[in-house]
Amino acid sequence: MTTVLISGASVAGTALAFWLREQGLTPVVVERAPALRRGGQAVDVRGAALTVLRRMGLEAQARALRNESLGMNMLDADGNELMRSEEFALSSGQLDSEDIEILREDLVDLVHARLDGVEHLFGDSITAIREDADGVLVEFEHAGPRRFDLVVGADGLHSNTRRLVFGPEADYIHHLGTYLSVFSQPNFLGMDRWQTWINNGRDGGAVMTVRDNQELRIFLGFAADPIDYDHRDIEAQKRLVAEHLTGFGWEVPQLVERMWTAEDFYFDSMAQITMDAWSRGRTVLLGDAAHCAAPLSGQGTSLALVGAYVLALELGRAGDHAEAYLRYEKRMRPFVEANQELALIDRQTVDPEESTRRLDAVKSLIELDAVG
């Protein structure tokens, strides 16, 4: 039976493990974190990805956990309201659509609960990948060396698998000129199924309610050229955010103050990954590791779910992994490229109806081909 090592246990990796087992393959998941990662933003499941979720038998459960919103407003830096909508929200699009907005961790939990019996190596990471005619010898930071038939890098924007097999991150990453932090807090603002955005033209943030109004997910970001910072130094990252968010009105000073005690703080640049090919030999990349569209697209989760389905399906159909990889990329690349273009839309200036129209066009691109 074909064994497949998957690096990364977020949406792409867990979904791929589910579908590989459905195709009769044996997945093994390695994850650097000691357990499934918590925190992060609300994500959207749209279009073809809804079909994938339905075929996993998880649509009803996901809808039960969906984040309900009554609308949004946009403020200037002083806190003056610029616009308000009870039909559209920047995080999720039209509020009456069938799309599902759900916390990333809740979606991962749903998929992971269906992976009973799948081996997971938590708290470990790949240190070397050596391919030969019979398979791939993988070395780990903690576990002993093991052989696998195939390796999949589903380990995100800063993919370790991509670095080991394809070369330095700098060869593939394209910064979009923005840095973003995300963290959670209790709903101290008393907001009711709402999201508020504040922006001065360069820097700003957003607050949205989650978990039946019990929590807030807070987003604080700023525009900047690439910054050389320590990815492990959380306090230094918080200082960067605080330095750029001075001078704002409304509740921003309090949001920044609460950021210092947030235990689930996340910070990174908004960036895209572009590659001429997503596979090399027996190793293939999936999701953000292959083609991060940046959170600005609102489509990263849908790309991960659809990509996992397509890759597993092609591996199940083809007798040769090289053929499967080529077919997977041929089917996914038009969808990916359209979504990467979508991320370049300036959400602060594009009319909500126009943004929704473009998103609907993207959603339909591979509905029939990818999941038909």
C-alpha cells in the first residue's frame, strides 16, 4: 500500500489525509506543533470547496459552527463611520450566500475527528528528504529515519518541505507590502454578530465577533516593505504592531493594550507564493506551500480543500505519481492564478458589489472540473 508523508496538520494536510485514506493510500502526518494549532482567523468555504466539504460528510457540522454576522462598518482613523452594510461583510462577502465562514481551528477539528487510526507525529519536523528509485528516505528532528513512497508539503507559507526540496523561500515569495497580526480576546466591546474595520489608508485593523458573541478575533496590520525580524520573538513582533498603530482613535489603543497579553498571537507578512512547478520527483506541495494567495484573497481555505481533494483523487486514479502530480497541477493552476489575482484587489476602494462579482467569477472556475 502506498505510504504518503504529509508535512502540516492544518486544513490542507488534514483534508489530504482524509481523502488519501478514501483512495486506499496510507497517510502519515507530521506537525511541528505539539498539538493541533489553535487561534487564527475565521476562514471561508466557498464554491467548489463546499462540494468537497459535502462529500466529506461535514457540511452540516460546519454550518452548525459557522460564524453568524449581521453586517459591518468601516471607520476612519479617528473612529468616524465611513460606511455601513447589513448585506455584505469584508471577511465573508454577501451575508445571504451559502458560503460558510468558520474559525480555522473549528474546521481543522472537524476534519481531524474523522482521522481515527491515521498516524500523527506531533512536535516533530522533517530535517532531510532523500529520494531514490524505490521511494523517499525522510529524516526527522526527533523520530528516527523512515521510508515513504511519497511526500507532500502542506506546511504553509514558510514551508520547510519546499525549502528542503525546491530551495530557498526567497526564490518563491512575493511580499504584498502589508503585515498582519491576529489574536483573540473576550467580547469586552459587547459587539453583537458584527465586524468593525478601521483604516487610515495604510494601517489599521478589524474586530469581529465569533463563538456566539463570546469572543473577538482582532486583526491589526500595517503597510511596510519587507522587514527583517525574528519569527520566534513574539514580543518583538508585538512591538512592531504597536509602533505602527499609534495615533488611532476608537478602541484601537485598548486593542493594542490587550494584544500584549494575548496567548494566541499570530504575526506574518501578507505574501504570495508563485512557482513554475509544484512537484519535484516524489515530493509535491499543497495549499499555501505551493501557491499561497494571501489572506487578502479570502480563498486560501477553499484552495486547500479543493487541492487536497484533487491531489488525492489523481493519486488514486493514476498508477504513476508523476502523472498524478501533473494532472493535479493542470486542474488546479487556473483556479489558483485567479485567486492570486483576487488578492490584489484593494478591498478598501473596490465597491462591495464589484468585489462580490469578482469573487463569484473565481468560485465558479473549477466547480465542474475539480470536483465533478
